[in-house]
Amino acid sequence: MTSARLSLDPAFVVAPVSRKTFGTFVEHLGRCVYGGIHDPGHPTADEDGFRGDVLQYVRDLGISTVRYPGGNFVSGYRWEDGIGPVEDRPARKDLAWHSTEPNTVGIDEFMRWTEKAGVEPMMAVNLGTRGVQEAIDLLDYTNGEGGSFHSDLRKKNGTEKPYGIKMWCLGNEMDGPWQIGHKTAKEYGRLAAETARAMRLIDPDLTLVACGSSGAEMPTFGTWEREVLEEAYDEVDLISMHAYYWEKDGDLGSFLASGVQMDAFIDDLVASVDHVRATKKATKRINISFDEWNVWYLDGEASKNPETEWPVAPVLLEDHYSVADAVVVGGLLISLLRHSDRVVSASLAQLVNVIAPIMTETGGRSWKQTTYHPFAQASRFAQGNVLRVELQSPTYETAKHGDVPVIDSVATHDPASGDVAVFAVNRSQTESVTIDIDTRSFGPRGAELVEATTLRHDDPYFTVTADTADQVAPEVNDATSWDDTVLKVVLPPLSWNVVRLTAT
Ligand code: AHR
């Protein structure tokens, strides 16, 4: 059996774990909202029409923020359509997803849902078909104390206290030619700066996110960020990045190493952003909101939109995830955590039904996808500081990324509780790997094992349904032993693993 070695040292701190790393995304797209979080006819629906079963899954997932209402959807959205008496709200054509938006759920309903779910909203404004005025109107509606038209309107609609929404996205994927209201970097940069300036006049205490690139493959990647930030550097706090990964042409080896691609994307983006910082001689540092990431079979049937009709809540982007997909999601979480010094916020895209960890039948059953588990474990066990780990691993060759490590890993340590968590993926399709976790830096007796768990399946393509969801879940891994202060753990082929230790 091959082996890998991992040295932990509590002094090698990348950054404190940012809870905002564990955000997700709810877009008015397909059945994410209607039939997903909102389903008044469902037996578990509450007085507001929110599904109780989904709310419970959401709470258990340990989510921090939820981005809303898009996505591509936001670039044509009129937020005023979704307020006031539901029976008076207009239905509109949603050009982004060739659907009809009934506007049954709007900002007030969503905010009620976030309270019930215990999550923080991350609101996006429409900078596609709209601009500064509509953004400040929305901000005044959500955050205004009263005494102005929009803040009084919120009160009239039943919410006395301001929502106090702090995180705002200045548009969505404005670099993408598919975006309604797509702009050049300079045009968008100016609009983002103007919008940010105006929003801060209403509420200076906001975290504002400018749109970065929609993917590393975008032809403008790098120059887009530079040109946008030349206009908006002083006005914004974070820049976004989006990336989706999927297995192409049966090349599982490359797909399993998607984290390598994410690492490079982040490093390249940081270089572009810091280049602007240097040319501006700025002291302020712009960090990253990786506010869309996931596995998404972009070329799969589930993503095809039948553009003949304008359905309400059609089945769209409903990918069903395999065990291999879950291992990739685990690898992407490792990459995000490893970059915690610059990636301070991230959103798994999306939350329910649409490329999501939670699936539902409208009016019926709900279940956890395979990808639910790595996210839930990472959000729960990543506490304290992210540690830079010293990892020696065998490598394997991929068509796409060259030689890559078989094992990838990151660790966290909470100095207050002594809790340590090691997150590791084994990307080998055939070989178990014994990982030697060296804990001697925690003191002469090292650390103690709390529990090791593994998520795997004999068939990497095993995909769960409502009937089989309980067949894939993290299970206790007993293949552990100590050699002095070194813990040996056998990581099965194609697996996501969490090793929890205590170091007091
Ligand atoms: O998450 C699905 C879509 O992917 C979003 O609407 C868009 O921002 C991205 O292209």
C-alpha cells in the first residue's frame, strides 16, 4: 500500500476559518425557490409556505450566508415586483432562464426564510437592465430606518425593523456575453463604483462585492479584474469569482483533481488583484468572494432549457450527483479553506434542486445528495484556524493537469477547544493510501483521535435518489493506528475523509 505523510503544526496558520466560506446560493431558477424552499402545498409547509423538511436540511448543512436572487436571473429582475400583496404582483418573463417568474416569493418572503433558516442574506442588485437608482431604492427598502418612501413601504408591507443586510453583490457575471445587460470591464467598473458610492451614502457599513470573472476560461480573465478594479478599487471590498467543474470525455482522473484547477484560478486572480493594488499604491487589500462554485454538468441534459415555452419553475439544472462528484466537492472545499487568507467568502451554487446538495419532489419527498456530506462535515468541523499542512503524497498523471498529488488535504485547529480536523481526499481510483499524520507539534504526547470518517462507494458513479439517499454517507473509518505521535489512517480509493483529533 502506498503512503503519504502530513505534518501538522498549530503555528502554521493560514488565517482564521471564515464562516462565510460555507455560504450557498438561492436563485429564482428552475425549482430552487418554487418547489424547493417554497412549496405551500407540501405537508411540512409552514404558515409562509416554506418547506419544513428543507429548512431542517439547510440548518443541518451549517450554512452561513445565502446569496439571492441570482445569478443570471438578477440581471433582469425588478425587485419591486416581489413586494406587497401577492395577488397584486405581476408575472414576468425571465429572459435568463426562459421561464415565467410569478413573483410569489420576493425580498420580504426570502428574508423571513433566512430568519427561519438561521442564515445571513447576501443580496445581489441588478446592474444588467438597471442601475444606481434601483440599487439604492432596494437598499433603502431593506435597511432604511423609516421616513423615506421605500423604508416606509417595507413597514407598510409588514416589516417594521430594518433587515440590516450587510453583504451586497454589485450585479452578476457582468463579463459574460450571455448576461442580460452585459458590459465591458470599463463600463461595468464605473457602474459598480457609482453604485457602491451611492449605496454607502445610505449605509456606510456594507460589504460590497464587484463582479470578477465567470470562470478561468473566460477570454477576459485577468484583464477584466484589472480594468474593473482600476475604476472601483476604492469603492468595493471583495471581488467575485465563479467556477464549475464536471467530468469531460470520461476523464475521471482529471476531474478528481479539479481542486488543482481551483487553486490555480485563485492564485491567478489574486495576482491580478494585487497588481492593481501595487499600481494604485493602495494599502487596502481586496479579497475574494468565490460566490459560485460546484460540480455542474453544463453540457448534460439537465441543463438544457426548452426555449419553446415560458414555464413557471421548470426542471432545470437538476444534476444528480455521484460519489465521485462528492469527492470533487470535498477537494474544492479543501482548496477554498487552503486559500482562507484571500477567499473570505464562498457560495456553493446552489442550495435546492438546481445543482444542489438538497433535492425535492414538488409536494413530495426530499433527500440529501452525495455532495451534501462533505459540505456539512467541513462547515461543522472546520473551526478556529486553517493550518498550512506539510503534505508529501504520491502523484498520478492526468491529461488535463499533468502530475497531481493523489492525496490532497488541509487542516484546522481551534486553540480554544483543542479541536483539530484534517480533511483529505484520496483521488486514486484503485489504491488505498495510508496517511501518516504527524501530531508531535501539539506537544510531547501529540494529539488524540476523536473519530475518523470516510465517504466512499465501490462504484464511483453511484448516484443517490430519494430511495437510496441513505446508502451514501460518511462512515466511521476504523483503519487507524498510532505509532508514537503519528496517526496512521488508511484512506480508501476515491474517498472523502475527515479525521478529528483533540490536542490539549
Ligand atoms: O448557478 C447557475 C448560473 O451559473 C448562475 O445563474 C450564473 O451566475 C452562472 O452562470
